[in-house]
Amino acid sequence: MEKKFIIAIDGPAGAGKSTIAKLVAKKLGIIYIDTGAMYRAITYKCLLSGIDLRFLSEDDYESNSLISDIIEIAKNTEINFYGDSIYVDEKNKDDEIRSSEVTKNVSGVSKIKEVREIMVLLQRDITQKSSALLDGRDIGTVVFPNADYKFFLTAEVSERARRRYNQLLEKGIEVDFDSLVDEIRARDEQDMNRKVSPLKKASDAIEVDSTNMSIQEVVDFITKTVLEGSGRNV
Ligand code: DC
């Protein structure tokens, strides 16, 4: 496989995108870009600068003067990926961007049109020279509408919450399962109903429902599809 190619994996929160994307990229020997981590990085920096992001869940958020501060932060943040790690202004922030404070506020930040424009340019720039796999919400629809391979990864809400619950438990964090279900539903709702680049399946994406599939099964399916070229959009 010599020609440069792009793989897009989109889907809702907790469908296993990043775990699967990392493994597929490794198998194919191409770079992996976690675009959700980029929106998380901007959210993290806004919180660090003391911006109260709660206004983003209000209907008239666009008229709030804090929006321009957030856009400024997005413009002035350097984001790099080294291997599977994210560096924000040259510092590794893998853990910080996954805090519950960032998780709660990231959907709000990702609604801002100008923030999205900056992130999309960066995503196209990072992948200009080499084959890449990107995961997110709008990769197959907006960032790379002509991606060579597109997948839409889903799973039932209860299964997504169960996986997240187990992940947190492994880290020694015990949370209320029902609150997790509510949090995932709320993020789905925000991501699917926002005005700019809402989460939606590209018409030419292959849908993979992972509710009853193991990680390995999903990885094998995607890798096989790519290697056989059967899902190629030409
Ligand atoms: O995949 P994740 O949970 O790390 O994503 C965090 C948030 O970023 C998610 O709530 C929606 C947003 N996001 C987005 O709007 N567009 C993307 N391409 C990736 C993520």
C-alpha cells in the first residue's frame, strides 16, 4: 500500500473509537490522530485560564463575550501528537485532558464554529504528508469528505456506559453507573444537535455496531476492510 490514504472513524462518545483506532493504526503502520483530544486540549486550557464554561450550555451562548477569549486560546495553542500522546504547548497532557471537568465542558467548546475551523485546519495539516487514521465526530463528513475509508462506530448507550464504568474502576475511580448513562446521553444529545458539524454518519460510511463485538473483532473487521480495499471510496 504505497499511495497515501486516509481512514475516518466517527461515532458517539464511548463507542470505543480511540482504543480501536490506535490498534488499527498500529497494525497498518500509519499515524493516528485523536481529534477529540484536540477539543479537550482547548477546553483544558480555557479551564486553566479560569474561564467559566458553563454558559456554553445556554441557548444564547453565541452572544457571550467569553467566546472571543476561547477563540483566542484556540488560536494560540500548539497541539502536537507524538506517538499516541498529545502535547499541548510542548507539554504532555494525556491525563489532564481526560479529567471529569474537561469531559463535562468539552461538548460546549466544540460547538464554537471558529474553534472547529482552527482544529480542522490543523487536522488537515498534520496529515498532509502521510497516511493517517483520524477519529472524531465529523471526520468523514467535514474534515475529509473524500476519505478513502469511512467507518461509523456505535454501541448501545448502556454498553458504552458499562465500558466507561469498567475503565474508571480500573483506575480506582468509582462512579455511579446511572450518572454515567445520563452523562453519555447528554453528550450524544449535544454532539448530534449542535449547529456546526453535528455528529452524523456520512452516507458512504460503513456502520459498525460494537455492542456485541470484542475490541479485537472490531479491529480485525476494520483492518480487513481496509486491506482488501472493499470499502474504498473512489
Ligand atoms: O472523543 P472524545 O470524547 O474525546 O471527544 C470529546 C468531545 O469533542 C466530544 O464531546 C465532541 C467533540 N468532538 C468534536 O466535536 N469533533 C471531533 N472531531 C471530535 C470530538
